[in-house]
Amino acid sequence: MTATGTEAELTSAAATYRRLWAELTAPGQVRLVVPADANVPFWSWYAGWLRGEAVTIVTAPPTGATFPTATGEIAIWRSNGLASAYTDLIVRHLLPTTLRRPEAGDAMPLLLDLAVRSAERGTSCAYVGVYRRAALAGPSGPADPADLDADGEFLSRWNEFHPATQLRSVCSDLTRDELLTALPPGAEHSLDGCGRSERTWCGDCVECFDMYYAARGAGRFLGFRLTARIFAERYERGYRSWLTGEFAGSPDAGFQLLAKLALVHGLRPQRSTDVNDPHRTEE
């Protein structure tokens, strides 16, 4: 069974969650009024997580903002991405309902949007493709929104405050190369690509750079090579500067992945083999 998650009108709870998120993230907002039946503890945590002490939570009378009773449904939010393909491989024996987010999407952050859509359906457990972006050491404590693996913290806290409508990941401890290694032979060719080109992979963006080397670490070839521009930007000027600067600057998931691939697989990027040459014979 496949659904878009949009068959029914918004429940009062879903509409309330969308309104509260818009108000929470509005410039200058300092007071968030939450109906008593709209899970005040969740919004207290979420407001503090996003904005610290900048926003005060005020509890208002109930407005009927309660999600439908959980039905026992198990679902998977499916896309043609790597983590989604792995998740499908792991949970398909549960015969989950396949849900797809509408292409237009929502202004809300992806995971909050999917969590609300799942709860709106009454889904008891929905699986999402959240994987480990910090390929080296992760944060020592709970991740804040700026951390590479903030998605995992959000999932944990959503489930804490919404135990009847869980949003789970089966790959939050795996990095890209580990996901690719786990896929059946040939499954990498069904992945969606970077989304920037009519071709599957443009070879000229950060997503392509990271996936190219994750695949190399897993011993796979995705059918493309990199442009000289992205190789110079990400490897020669980015990654190598990050190494010589003793990892200074904001955490970068792609740089951490390259470091892990070098340590674990001995991978060394090479312009002569990794950059597209129209005269080279493909593998």
C-alpha cells in the first residue's frame, strides 16, 4: 500500500502543530501559547532546543488538539535515497504502509513534518531514513540543532513525548559507506541521485562528492565521476585545509567521512582517477 500522507484534511492537532512551529520560528517571537491538549511538554522542550530561553511557553485552555488514537499501523516514509533504501531492506518483512511526502513538502523541518503527518494518520510506528552524519566522534551529550546528528536527538525526544506515535530509524548509527555496503549488489543503481541534474548524479555538488567517496569506500561505483571544480573545492581547498588546520571550523559531515574512509579503508582521493575525463573508459 502506498499513500502520500495527504488523503485526509488536517486534524486539529496537525494544524495546531504547524501553527505553533510557524509562531515559534517567527522573528522576534518571545511567547508561545500552547493549548493544554497539544502536548505542552513537547513544545517546552522543542522551544528550548531551538531557541534556548528566548521563548516563554504559556499554557492555554484545550482546543481539541489531540492526535487520533493510534491504529497499530506500521509505515515507512520512502524516498529513493540511500538511507531510505536501507530502511526498506530492514523493515520490509513488517509489511509497512509506504508513505511518501508530497513533492511540494512543507515549510516545517522534514522530521517534524513527517512526525506530524504520521501522528495525523494514527500511525503507531513510522520508519525514516536517518543515518549517522558524524563519521568520527559524535557529541558527548544530547545533540543540539547545530550538531551533525541533531536528527537523532529529535527522534529520541519526539518518541519520549509521543509514545503512541513513534518515529524511528534503523540506521542512525550507520554512516554512508556502511549503508552502501549493506545494500544488495546492484541496489546502488536505483538510488535517486543528487536531484540537481536530469542525469542521476551531476558530479558537481557536495552530495555527489560525498556519495562518490562513500561508494568507493564500499567498493562500489555509482556510474559517475566528479568535476574538476567540486574536487578542487571539496578536497584540495576544503578537506586538506581542514586536516592541516587541525580540524578547525564548523563540523563537516563530508570531511569527517573522508577521514574515516582514509583510516578504515586507506582511501586516498586522486584527481587522475576521480575526476571526469571524457576520454576515459568507464568501469
